[in-house]
Amino acid sequence: MQTNTLYFGDNLAVLRREFPDESVDLIYLDPPFNSKRDYNMVFRDIAGAGDTAQLKAFGDTHTFAGAAAEYNELILSGYPEGHLVHALQQVFGPTPLVAYLSIMALRLRELHRVLKPTGSLYLHCDPLAGHFLKLIVDAVFGSYGFRNDIAWKRTSAHGNVGRRYAAVQDRLLYYTKTSDWTWHQPYLGYTAEYQRSHYGQVEEGTGRRYTTRDLTASMQRASKGQLYEWKGVRPVSSRCWSFAQSKMEAFEAEGRLVYGPSGVPRLKLYLEEMPGTPCDDVWTDIPPINSQSPERLGFPTQKPLALLERIVAASSNEGDLVLDPFCGCGTAVVAAQKLGRRWCGIDITALAASTIKKRLLENFPDAFPTPASIPVVGFPVDLAGRGFGPPEIAGHQL
């Protein structure tokens, strides 16, 4: 396995051939379906629908007959996801949905294999197929691996949406391999209203906004160093000071103590020193790629860089390896490179190769001075293993 490398072909074959066990720190995947970004195709026969390279590669397999090999391998594997997909086939019949779940289950099992014990996986999907995919990931990772079902607001309601509520969200299914995973809490900036209501005091002379906090603690957590008199004042009965006397003296020297009428000190907490509000599982602060965005590359499934930066920063360390097995236009690859991570991308289209190379060359000229400095292993093949030909495909140079 090479890092900072693009791999092209069926990602199931690439994972099995190139990636050893427990070699990847973070996985992000946004599986492709069609040139639009919804999942409707997995619920109907898509043979012959569309003409994109991804449909050329995946179209035949999104019928039950086309995915027969994957389905048979899956149900004979003995893994829980095999039993689950077989049960779904009994309920729904030999549908494109079951074909798709068979394809995804095999790949998710391989992704689980290559993930380190401290690793995380984010599966990007939408509500139409998300509940089926969550069952599959639960079967692969175990229900104990589930961390969040994140809702990302990817668009706004507009036009006539019919007799239902407007569909505006994508889902990010977040799982970890074990109970000991890499995590760096992301924070969101405080709103103007929150700043006014919680940091309404302004320091004279500096103009810094601040609030104050109590400097006493329960006597249950007291140590000898927290029992003392401060400027003639002791905490009330059953309370002690939160900090040792030396720390209180440091606060005093820094001008961070505020005294009330009773002489009891409180600690100043400055607004600019606070990290913000912990990020929750509803993300409305990252706008999608629109027609005027400077990021826009023309990929209908392109995700904003800020979305991938949040994921990479929260769930990996510098130098860790980030894998996107459906890398498309390479936003996860770009985020990983920008944040000092190593990366691998896998895709089955020639357009992905040329687009990602162009993005890396333009954004990181020092790291990638020439096209040859970005290794490409293999070239696109369809799921039956038939090559598309030389690496110059439809005008796209690998």
C-alpha cells in the first residue's frame, strides 16, 4: 500500500489487493449512484439509465441479476450482514435495493478490516436509503460502534415540494471500530445573541467581553491545598476553594479576579479564550456547493471542503492515514492534505483522476510540483474487471 496515492478500479478489489489489516485511521465514503445525488435509483431498475462513467461501471450491478455474485458471496460469508441482506431479500424480493446493499455490505466489511482499532468511519448518505445502510453498518461494526447519525443541511426548501415536507438534509453515519477512538472535539462560534446574553460584561480599558465563574467547590473534593483564607475570606460551610493558593495568586496578578460586596472573588472568563459551543449532530453552519461557489468543479455530488475538514480534524491526528474509497472529485483527499494527514483515494472513473490531480497541483504546488508527483495505481475498470482501455479516456488524462 502506498500513501498519498490515487487507486483506480473497483474499490472492493483494490481494498483486498492493496490494503493490509488495520492500516487506516479514518474512512469517509460517499457512495455514488447516478449523476443526481439522490438514491431513487436503488429502488427501481436502472439498467440503461444515464450515461456517466459511474453508471457505466455500476449500472449493471444495481439489478439483482447483475449483483448475483456479490449477493451469493455475502450470504455464504457467515457474517451478520449476510444474514441481514438475505432477510431483506425475503421481504423486498430481488430488487435493485437488495443488489445495492449486497455491494455495499461487502465493501463495508473490507473497510472494517483495514480500519485501525482507534479508527472511525463516516458514511455519507441520504434519508431514503440511510436507514437500510445503518442496519448494514450496525451488522458490520456492531451496535456498540455507533456514535452519531449526523444531519447536514445541504440545501434550502424552494419551489413546490409536493405533499410532504421539503427534503433538505444528508446523513452522516459515524461509527468507530472500538471504544477507544481518536477524537478532537469540534466547536462552533458563539452567536451574537449568546455573546450578548452570556458575555455581557466589558472590561474597562481593554474592551474585552467576559463572564465570571464561582471559585468555590464542594468540600467532598477538597485537598489540603484548597483550605485557606483568601484576603480575610473563607468559603461558606461545606465549600472549599477550587484552586490552590498559588493559582489564586496567579489569577490576582493577571487581573482576573472580580470581588463582590462580600469580598468573595470570582474568576473572569474572556470571550475570546472560550472554544465555543461543542458541535452537535445537526450541522447547519456549512453551506453546500452552489453555482456561484469558487469551489465548484461541476461534480453534482461535490461536498464542501469545510465539511470534510471538520470530519478529518475531529477524527484523526496529523500524519494519520485518511481513506476515501469513492473519492470522486477528491474533497476528502484535499482536506487530508491541507490538514497534514496522509491519504489514499479510490475511484472507478477517469474524470476523478484528472480532477483530483488538478486540485492537488493547484492547491499544493510545493508538495506536488508535477503531475508525476501524484502516484496513480491502476486505471478505471468496470465491476466485471473489464478495462476501459489506456489512461486517456474521453479526453481525461490520468
